[in-house]
Amino acid sequence: MRHAIVLAGGGGTRLWPASRRAHPKQLLPLGAREGETLLSATTHRLIPLVGLERLWIVTAAEQTPAVWETVPEVPGENLIAEPVPRNTAAAIGLAAVFVRARDPDAVVAAIPADQHVGEEGGFQQAAEQAFAAAERTGNIVTIGLLPTRAETGFGYLELGDELEPGLHRVARFVEKPDAETARRYLEGKRHLWNGGMFFFHAGRFLEEVARHLPETGQALAAIAKALADGGPHVAEQVSSEKYPHVPAISVDFGVMEKASAILTVKGTFGWNDVGSWTSLADYRPADAEGNVTQGLVVTHQARGNVAVCEPDKLVALLGVHDLVVVQAGNAVLVLPRSRAQDVREIVRLLEAKKLGEYL
Amino acid sequence: MRHAIVLAGGGGTRLWPASRRAHPKQLLPLGAREGETLLSATTHRLIPLVGLERLWIVTAAEQTPAVWETVPEVPGENLIAEPVPRNTAAAIGLAAVFVRARDPDAVVAAIPADQHVGEEGGFQQAAEQAFAAAERTGNIVTIGLLPTRAETGFGYLELGDELEPGLHRVARFVEKPDAETARRYLEGKRHLWNGGMFFFHAGRFLEEVARHLPETGQALAAIAKALADGGPHVAEQVSSEKYPHVPAISVDFGVMEKASAILTVKGTFGWNDVGSWTSLADYRPADAEGNVTQGLVVTHQARGNVAVCEPDKLVALLGVHDLVVVQAGNAVLVLPRSRAQDVREIVRLLEAKKLGEYL
């Protein structure tokens, strides 16, 4: 049967001050619909493909209550808690152990919780093709996104042979390019953005983990044995003992770049990793002056700004242009739109100044 | 005896969003010392001149509790409440009625609550000279400020004959000048800023009000009679009936520009009307990058900004310059420093949009 694992363990700070340690990006109301969280949008995108009973969410233990509050329709036993965050290779592996225990022949889509999809139908179609290819070939299949701009912030997939319309071998994974290389990728149409969405037989994935990340493989095997022999509570105890010692490494770097025979489906459905505040301007409509806003924002002779505030709060902009202004919780952030990627510098500064209560 | 009336009835919006209808500028912690309100600074500047027992505050009825909380040392019977705001001519008149009832020969300093003074000693000296001149001559005496820049935002006094060092007749009051005229005033040294500080015999002031603002004069006479015959509670009842009908007019326009033989003491003590957010930069020290801040403000590659937030809040500025950023209550304001005077445009916009809960 088909299953989906939503990867909801991220604790990113690029959307600070709205995203916090205890309230990460996937829990922010940044879906296409006003008020909808990215996690909720992602979950509802996957339910039609696999059914609610086979929709799993893996998240950090301390985020489990907030996650369940956001998507209460997901069965409680399908929420899998990482005792500590150990990045995506381990998180997908942990979830795959639980999925396979329930369904030994499970074919799984592992999908980040914090991305935006423009055309739901296009996503469904690409996911259907990726599921089918994973089932038929036994290989790991990813969805790559046809670039729409010379983006230097993403990793890319280089396309190999076309196996069927829209389905290619991955020739290789390539790191974030410089601007000139990104421009060539955009024009050449032989490279796709790596969107971090993977489809695979649970068993095959765990084999790849065991091969390329043996420590992780051993920990996961111990958890799988505890689950089979002792049930979920024993598995949880073993997990809390073993999991903290596995390397924190991304699935892309730790598994996918090393695995053989990866396939990719070409996606063209309007995709955004919501990697910075300016991402909002990529998929939310702007007003006549080019301001993209969320919450109550009043502008006067202001243009090209991205402004966000919480319910019951107000942001007023007068005569400013091309700024990002965010009010969230106990903090306000102001920076030029062109420097939206540099929010991490503020985060580092707050860490250095021991102002953790604002992170 | 010498008395002082602190004029604390203002409801200005130029420091929105920190100043609100219910929380005006004089109650903001914008004194020279961190955390000190302008009202508190003004009150403590006057106590050495007149003594606590002769320090009066006139304020809007609904602001009385907040005012008393800010300066609890002021005797309760010295707080005079305007039933409704009717600008400074009526407010000073109302206070003068109460002062004269207690002390028929009172000489009064009427001082706005919402100004900043740089050198307290210089202010004391000028006020001493103004009190003495008012006592000796029986005329109304003002303190004018020697301009330090070609300011177009203030009214001016044109100097007449010098009566003693630092004491002149006022030849005339002049309206806010254009930039060229302001430049001439600055160079000519024959014009002073009108700072709205007046020293006078209470009886003389009430005569001038009766002459130039007869409706106000009649209302004040009725309140004075009620106070003499029936005491404070009866006076309050008469005030709540009569006061709302007096014209709302400033003391400058309604009385001073029409009164004869006004004198002025030349003040050089570092004076600021705190008329906009950039005023803060005139008397608060800037950091090495020229940022003037109040509250917890973290900057990175940001210069020349004025940033203000409340206790327990944080403002983070990255890569922006010459902005005003204010967090206060349920609102955040961002605008260029060069447009600090235009906050009223945002206030008008909020009124037009029926967003009064943010004003």
C-alpha cells in the first residue's frame, strides 16, 4: 500500500521572528490560503494520495503537541517523535521503521512539511507518477522541479536518460551553484531543483541507510526489533536510547547522493521552499504598489514591501520600499528585501548576546 | 507666592504608535533618563522653583489616573481635570482659577508637560528671571529659545527692546516660517522659538482671557464663583456644565498674540518639543553607527536609524538605514527618518479605515 511521511521536524530560523525554536516554519500560517499552516496544507495535499490511515508525521518530540493540534485528524499512532532532532536521513528512517512494521510492502512518499505548492493537481499527478515508478522499478524516485529562475539557494539534480515522458534517471546530485552556473542550468533545461521529496519501498530505503549510514542503520534495526518484539512503548524506549547517537545528516547528502539508480519525475506545479520572507511574494498576490502582506498592514506611499504581523496587531508602513517587516511574538524584524537570506545573521547575533528568549 | 501649572492635557499623535488617545506623549518614557516620562521630568524640574505644594497639573479628566500614577507625589487637590479637552487657553485659565482661589496673589508658570530640557540649570535660571520679571512688572513673560537650527515647525517671537540682559519686550509673535525665513531668523538672532512657557500673575492672565476670549472668561468666572461659594465639588459641577462650551483655542493664538506688553527671557538651555520620533535623536546619544534606540534593539550593518520598543520586546534591524521603527502596544510603525512629521498621515488613514482601536 502507499503511505506518506510528512517531515515536520525542522527548526529553521530563516523565518525568524515568526519561526522560533518551539514554533518552526511548518506551523506558521504561510499556506496559500489565509491562516492555513504549511503543515496542514502539506497533510491535506497527501491525504487524497494515500488515505488518512496511512498518513504519518515525524516530528521532534517537543513539537508533537503543537503538530497534533494543527492536524488533529491524523491518527495519534501515526505521529512519530524523534527524541532529539537528527536531520532528515534519520527522521525518514525512523518513520520507515514504523511504517514497515505495519505494512511490510509499504511504498512511501517522504515529503517536507514546510513547502508551498502552487497547483495541487500538478503535484498529485507528479506524485502519482513517482509512486508508480517506485512500485514498478523498486528504485528511489524523487520529484525534481523545473527551475523557473536562476536560483542559487537550492541543490540541483542533473537529468539522465528519459525512461518515460517526465521520468528520468538522475545522472547526479549537484550542490548549490553560483549565479552563472544557475543561469546555465535554467537555460539548459537538464537540471531540476532538488525539492527533497522522495518515493520508495520502505525496505529499500532502510537498506540504503544501512549501507551508507551504518550507525543509523544499526540504531534503526534495534528500534525495529523492539517494535516487533515489544511494541511501540518498548520501541520508544530503545529509540530514546539509540537515536541520539546517530549522525545528524540530511537524506540528500547521507543517502540519495550515494544511492544508485535514483529516478526523478519532472515537476512543474509551482513549488516554493518558503526559504525566506521574500518567498511569500512568490506565491501571495501583491497590492497595486507591490506590497505583499499578511495580517493587518496599512501602507501609505510604500511599495514593494513584504510585511507580516500577527492577528490583532497592526503594521503601518509610510514611504518605505523593498523592505521586509515582520512582527511576531515579542520581536520585530526590519531588513531590505534583498537581504532576506541574512536573517540568520540576526539569529546568530541574538545567540551571541544570549538573547535566547527571542529565538 | 510662586506656583507652577503643568499642562498635561495633550493628546498628540505625532509619536504614534507609542502615543495614543489614552496614553499621550507626556506619559511616554522619553525623558533624558531611561524610563523617565516627560511629565515626570517636567514636574521634577519645577518642584525646586515653587515647592511641591504649589505644583499643579491640569489634564484631561480621563487621563487623571494615569497622570497621578506617574507623579504620585503631587497633592491630589492640585490635579485639575478638564471635563473635555479645550486646548491651552482654557486649560491654563481653568488652572489659574483654582490657583488664585488658594492664593489671590499667585504668580504662575504655565509649562507644557511634554518637552525636553537639556540643561536643567539653564532652565532654572531662565525661569527664575521670568518669575522675577512677571512679579516686578505685572506683565506676562515667556521663555523664548534661541534657535539652534532653521526650524520651520515652530512659531517664533520677534525680539523688541532689551530691558535687562536676557529680558526683552516681544515685538510680535510670528507664525511658522518657510525654510528661507527660518534661515534668516537663525542668522539674525532677533527671533526666538516660542516654547509655550508663560509666567504671569494669575489675576492678570484671567483678565487677558476675559478681554480676548469672552466666552472662556465668562465660563471661568462662573467656575471661580462656584469655587468660592460652594467649594471644589460645586466648582467641578459648574465646570462640567460650562467648560465644554468654551472655544478650543491655543493660549498663543487666543491670548498671547493679542495681549500687550509681553516680555521674553532668552533661553539657551537645550530645548526640544519632542515633536516627532526624530526628536529623540536630538537629545539621546547615538551608537557608533548613528542608531538612536530605546528598549532592546539589536542592529547589524544598520545605521542612522531611530528604533524604539517596549520593555520585554525586541527590534532587530539588519542592513537598513535612516529609518524610524517603533513597536508599541498592538502596532508597529516603519517610515524614513526624513518623513517623521508625516506620522499624522498614517493616523488619518487609520481613522478613515475605522481602525480606532490602534489609535
